[in-house]
Amino acid sequence: AVVSFLLQQKRLGVLPGVHGRLGDLGAIDPRYDVAISTACPQLNFIVVDTVETGKQCIALLREHNVGRATVLILEQQQHLRAAASTPITTPDNTQRLFDLVRIPNEAHRVAFYWALRDTLVAGTLEQATAVAFGAGGGEQQQRRWRVVSLDGKLIETSGTMSGGGRPSKGLMSGKVSSEAEADPRVVAQTEAEVSELKAAQAKLFEEEDALHSALGQAQTEADGVATELAKLRSQIQGKKEAVAES
């Protein structure tokens, strides 16, 4: 209800700075659904452009008694741009969850990096444990990693481990939500351009009709002139013949 309400306000132009729910702004292979849903509950946060937009969201939710939301403010995450664009070397052929997310809008990369950082995904709990606690030595192994297994066992850098019960899933789809991608400012601009094009098209049709009408009138006048010319030629010919007979 909260997400739908804020997206509705976005479509109405009341909250143009709302980008959408974080989990809807990216996509991931369904194989990693449980892993990312477990490691990143922040996927339910609402992404907004500025602090002011965040305040407006909270105020409207309170005013309409819709519910509560946590907003993720893009302008506050710009210091992560370099880190979000820098590849890293990971141990034991593991992958960074962040690198597995498809992010159509480059502006949202810092939001996903803020939420995921360098969390790794491992195939099994055994691999996750080995990677998290630095088994095997080496520079990458000496670092403490946050690791989640495909079945949702999560090991924090502090050494705590969580899991068991029904795993979390469904916080990110295999494709990006088209509704979340739509920017009301872009939609409004596109609609305005379409209206201008339709108006221009209508004007062209009017000019075409006027030209057809003028052409028809000119043709009628030309036909009249041709008829009169034929009459004159006939009269001249008749007079020539009359002169010749006399």
C-alpha cells in the first residue's frame, strides 16, 4: 500500500523525485532471489532524489495514514560512486551480489551499492563459511567478508551467522518494474511533445485540404478558360470562312 501510494503521487506529479522501491529498480537471476532477499532487506526502501523529497514522502504518508516507509536518498550516497564503479577481486570464485544485479538506470548504482556493499554469494554454507572466515590464506582470504549462501544462510563480518526457517525471497524480480522506471517528468514531456506533433499534423492536414480546394478551384477556372477559348476559336474560324465566301 505504501509503495503504491507513493508511486501514485509520483504519477500525479506530486512527488516527481520518487524513483521507486529499490528492489523494483533492478533485476537479478531468479537463482539468486533467496540470497539477495536475505542479505538485503533494504530492497524495500523507497529511493528518492533529495532529502526534501524524502521529507515530503514521510509527510504525505502521515497525512493520509497510509503506513511507514524508509527512504534512501540518492544525493546522500554520491560519495559511493567510485566504489560502485570499481571492480574487486573475490576469493574462491565467489561473486559479489552487487555485480549480479542488472541496473538499467546508472543513477541507481550508488543506491544498490549502499545496500549491498561487497556482500558475496556462495553456493553452499560450507563455501560461505570458508570465505567469510578466511580459510586458505592469501590476501583476499585474510579479509573478513559478508557472505550469503544460495539457500539464505548469512554470515556477517562480525562472525555472526543467521539462517534456518523459511528463507526470505521475492524482494527482487527477474526483470525491472516498468512502473518504477517511469519518470513522470519524462512522461509529461513526452505527452507534451506528442500533443505538439498532433497539433502540427492537424495543421498540415488543414493546409493540405486548403491546397486541394485551391487546386480544384484553379482547375475549374482553367476548364472555364479552355471552354471560352474554344468558343473564341470557333467564332474566329466562322468569321474567317464567312470572309472567304464573300
